[in-house]
Amino acid sequence: MITLNPIGIAYNERRELEDDNWGGLVTKIILEPLVSEDSLNEIESFSHLDIIFYFHKVNQKKISNAARHPRNDESLPKVGIFAQRGKNRPNQLGLTTVRIIKREGREISVAGLDCINETPILDIKPVMKEFLPKEPIVQPNWTKDVMKNYWN
């Protein structure tokens, strides 16, 4: 069995689960008291971070471990839960690359984190070019429809 403890909590203006309109949202991540402030030393020397978080408000009855239509839109192909980035995943984990705005002590302000207020943060990693794909990224055309309003 795995036990994970949040290393911080995300605070922003978004209170409800929604699929779109995440652009312009600024989120403040505040470390939990048991996490040392110096765990963030030099983090502001990076431009971007990968944030791993827990979809804590997902309805357990909607968790999927099979194939489904993204956003329950039957005009889209039925694809496996691991072939999409929906929140109703078996372990309820989210992963987003964000831009650092600033760091002040135990707090980091970031842009582009698509989570709601009071979301538990499980890990923070710096984005390094060496970990990015070297090849072109390929994805099916239906993803463009799903993402067209995501960052508005």
C-alpha cells in the first residue's frame, strides 16, 4: 500500500470543478508545516515547475479504470482513461507544467495550474530541458477539440 502526504496546499480563486477557462489563474502553493522552507531553495532559478496534485473533489462514483468518451462527449472517440487527462482517474493524480511567478519563503506563486482552491500538492519538480521529449509530440485530432477553451 502507498501512503502519500501533501507537501503543500494550492490556493486560488477557482472553487468549482470545470473543464475549461484555466488561463490567467494565479495559484499560491504554501508548504505544509512539516516541510522545510529550505526545500524550495533556488527553485526561483527555474522558469517552470511540474506540479503533481490530488483531485480531492472527484466524485468516487465517477472514477474510471476503463475506456470512456473524453468529457462524456459521445462525438469523441471512446479512449482509455490513460489515453486522456481527465480528472476521474483511478489514483486521482494531476500533473501540470506551470510558470513560476515568484517565491516568498514557504510560498510559490505560479501561473497555469489547473486545480481548484485547497487542492493538495503531492510533489514539485523543476522542469529541465533534458527531461523534455526530443522527438515531435504526436496526438490525435480529437484532443484539439477538447483543449480549444482549456486555457482561455
